[in-house]
Amino acid sequence: MLTCYIDESGTDSNSSIAVVGGIVLDPPQFFWLDIEWRKCLDKHHIPSPLHMREFGLCGKFKDLRSEERRALFTDISRIINDCKTFSIASVLSAEQYRIIFAGLSEFSMYGACFTNLVMLNGIHARREMYPHNIGYLLDSGNQYKHDVLEAHAIMLRRMDEIPLNVGDLAFDSDEVVSALQAADVVSWSVRRQGASKLKSGFEPLAGLFHENHLQVPYKQEWMEAVANTIRAKVES
């Protein structure tokens, strides 16, 4: 059974682009990623959990030298690629979000981006003839939890018309689930690569996209169907 571990990057209302991304693992892959992840953080003297925001200008690792970052993310990229079934990311611009979800301020960019990811993940599963439902695990501290629950319920209701292989939705702490830290790396890397470039020691993270990576194209018709479902619920 597969589980998709998801995190977000740039999904606040002031962002021009939002990314929801992560990795899909089976139980043995989850087991080995956790072991290798913890060993890697110990090797590079990075206290767990690893958060990509800590490498920013105000983060605790802001003074880490480029060569130290390069060595760390070479190992991180290798571990994720070695363990994942595939990585996945959904990208949504603020303009796309505003056009489709106008007047639905209670449904965030995160909820829309998450929905887009789940829909393509299900379609990909059908193309690969994967017969089981895919579970979703997100960080329990996610501020958009309500939107995720709403989007997940919509996807379950649509299973009768479009089999999207949507499994259970659960939340856990990224302090104990290494796969959620890996999801943070994927979503951050997708956003950084789209906004500028991966440089200054982050170059190895581009390797995440060289193999078994599924980038979700924006599908307006998908989002319109979701927005119409939400509007009908609000108006009823």
C-alpha cells in the first residue's frame, strides 16, 4: 500500500506561487528512508527535524557554508531518490487561484493545490494500473488542516464518477516522521527552482526531479469542478 507524504511551500495569501509536494512511499521504503534520514542528519550535525526555512536569511542554518549545504543536500537528494516510489508536486499561481476560486475566501490556495495534486495522483495510479487507494499524511501543525479535510471529502465524493484511488487522510508530526521532512525538501525545491534557481549549495536538490518525479499540470476544468462543488455547498 502506498502513502503520499505532503508538505507545502508559499501557500500564504501574499505568495505569487504555491507548491504542494512530497513523496510516495510503500512501508519498506518508509522504513529505510527513516533510518537513512536520521543517519544523514547526524552525519551533518543537523538536529532533527530538518526544516528548509532554517536555511533562509533568518534561519538557524543561515551561516552554513555553501560547501556544507552542498554536501548535506547531495546526501538528502540521494536518500529521497533511493527510497521513493516517486515524488510529486502541484504548482498553482495566485492568479489561477483567484480566477477559479473568486469569492471563496474560506478555501485557501493550499486547499486548491492539494486538490490538484490528489486528482493527478489518482489519474497516474489508474494509468499505472495500481489497484489500491493511496493514503495521505500531512503535518499535524498545518494551518490549512480545515481546507485539506474539505478537499479530501470532495475527492471522496467524486470517486463514483472518477476513481481517483483516494485513501485515508491522516496527520502526524514532522518531528517524528522523517518522510514529512523529506516532503518539505521536495516542495521547497520545486518552489525555489520555479522562482529562481537552486544555487549556493542547493544545486544537488535539482536531482530530485531527474527520476520518478511527477509534476502536476494545472487543470482549470478540475479546479472549476471543485469550486462549483464548494459554492453549491455554501449556497445550500
